[in-house]
Amino acid sequence: MFKLPRKILIKFILVACAVFLLANSLSCFKDPFNNFFKPQLSLVGWVKREIGGLIFFHRNLIENERLNNEVGALRSRLLDSREVLLENARLRGLLNFKQQSPLRLVPSRVIGRSPDSWSSSIIIDKGKSNGVRRGMVVISLQGLVGRISESSDNSSKVLLINDPASGISSIVQRSRQEGLVSGTLGTNLIMRYLPENADIVLNDTIITSELSQICPKGLLVGKVISLGKELSGLNRYAMIRPAVDLASIEEVLVIIP
Amino acid sequence: MKKLFYLLTVILLGLLQLNWPGFLSFFNSRPDLLLIFAVSAVIYLDFKSAFVLGAFCGLIKDVFLTGVFGTNILLFCALCYLVFRLSRQLSTETDLIRLGLVCVAVLLSNVVNGIQSAYSGGIPAGIFLGNLFFSTGYTLVLSPLVFKLTRKIAE
């Protein structure tokens, strides 16, 4: 029987190892090998993965469900934390405003809105126990919001400036032209009783007047967005976009006189 | 026990109406869930219970509105009586008739509230009509859900 001498076998192994190491360390040898074997290796890898997927189908299914649940929970936590972040920014703004303002202010949160479409009001979480009384003015960082129409021990109703029952004596900041701002139930306000020759133009800023018995003077009401003539032809009116987004207000400040 | 459920439903609907999400308010109008409940109570319950529930629904609205207190109690009682009289003349088995009854009640309620609101200050005609039709339509769209709820409790 053919028998390889031990010496020759050892030499052959040593040479083979040297060639393999050399081929593996030099990229000029390595790359062609890799390129040659790559498609086959990819195919083998793909088959292995698919077979593994079939074998561990049930385990993967359960893990997928678990991970999906985890993703859902994390998403909702992310939303919660975003909400907290936004609330934090708003409250920080309110606190700064409260510290800077010369007025005595009571910050409060909106806990409810008008239950029908024919009035515009909100319910806040501060009442008589916090010093809030009927007739007090409610503002936000952006400007005038409304006034307290009723107050109980721990909550109050605020009549918003876009309610038709609300009327505030206001002036055009630039020309000091006076008028009465009232609500229309829509998103805009209307400034009435402007004389024919009133000095008012688009984008004029409207602020509360010192003639107003209800509000402190100089509170921002909004900006003029259009002008028109009343049906009687005697007066003009101006449509005003409120400075405050009344539909999405969440925190307000009550002015304590 | 059922009466307690009805009261709880009124409170829940009232809370939902008070905290109706802004993104679900189309053209500044919101549905009158309490009125639908009062009308459905007239259809599915005896008149006395429905009348009391209607008054309670009106009371909840009055408590949270800024207008004259008691207007909605009176209005809801009157509408319950009107729907009761109408439902005796008509068959309330079909959905269309029930929708028609809700439509009459909501339109009347909106007209009364709208006139009251317009009287307290000026509302442009466009906003008045828009509010009238949008809130009526919105209430009608949601009425089958409240009807189902009332029928479930009544069974």
C-alpha cells in the first residue's frame, strides 16, 4: 500500500500553511478568492437564513409581536414626553410673563369649553378660593382672552372675546381711533362704530382703551385684516384677527385688580 | 339601576360635549349629544322618565353655559314634549323617522339658541346660517350612535 513518508507529509503541510497565510495576507491573492466565493457564500447565507426563518418561525412571530408592542409603548411614551415638553415650555413662558408683568396674575388651566355652538366660553380651574371674581379680565401671553362671567369656589366661566355678548372698548394703537370690539362666534372679531373718516388701515394693531371699564389699557386684542362699511352707511367696521388662538387655548392668566 | 345608568350616561355625554376635541369641531360647530340623548329617551322610555332626563340634560347645559340660566331646561322639556307628540303620530321603527325627529328637535334648539345669541350681540348672517346647518348636520350624523347606546341601556 502506498504510504507517504512522514517527513514529506510534514513538509507538505508546512508549505501549504505558508502559501495559505501568504495568500490570505496579500490582498492581491485575497480579493480574487473573495470575489469568486462571494455569490456562493451569499447564496448559502440566504438559504441558511431562510431555513432558519422557517425553523424558528413561531419564535420569530412571538418576538415580532413583543417588539411591535414595545414599539407602540415607546411611541406613546415619546408622545407623552413631547406633550410634557410643550407644556413645560408654555408654563415656563407663563411664569416668566407673570414675573415680569406689573399686574397681579393668577395662572389657571382650561378644563372645559362651551357645550354648544352658539356661545364661546371656557371653564378654568380657579375660582373664588383663589381670589377670582366675576368681571375680572383673563389674558394669555399673546393678548386678551376674555373676562370672568361666573365664578364658583373652585372654577370659573370665562366669556371669550369672540362671543357675541362680549364688547370691549378698544383703540387703534397707531392713530388712537376708538371703536367697540365684539365677537362674531367665528374666528375673527369685529370693531364697530368707526366713523366714516376713521384713520385705520390693514394690519393696524388694536389694543384695549383706557375708557374700557372692564380691561386695563394697552392689552393686545389683535390685528386688522379687513375693512368695510356698515349697512346703514353711517359707520365703518374692521374685522380683527385675535392675537390669541381662542380655539386651542390651554392656559390663561386672570388679572386680579 | 337603569335610571342610575341613564343619569351616568347623561353625565358622560355632558363631559364629552364639554371637552369635545378641537380637531373634531368642523367650522366651529359641535354636536349636541345631550339633545340626541333626550330625544332618544322619549322614543325608548316612558314619557315621564324621558321628560325628567330631558330636564336633567338641559340643566347640565345651563350649568356650563354663560347665557340665561334655565333656558335650556325649558327648551329641552318643550322639545321632549314635542317629540313625544310627534312620535305618537308617526311610527318610530324606521331610522329615517328617528333621524327626522332629531332633525326637528336640533333645528328648533339651534334656532332658539341662535336667536338668543344674536340678540345678546350681532352675529353675521353667514356665521348664523353656517352654525345652524353645520351643527344640525353634525348632530344628525352622530345621532345613530347615541340612539344605539340608549337602546342598549333600555334593553
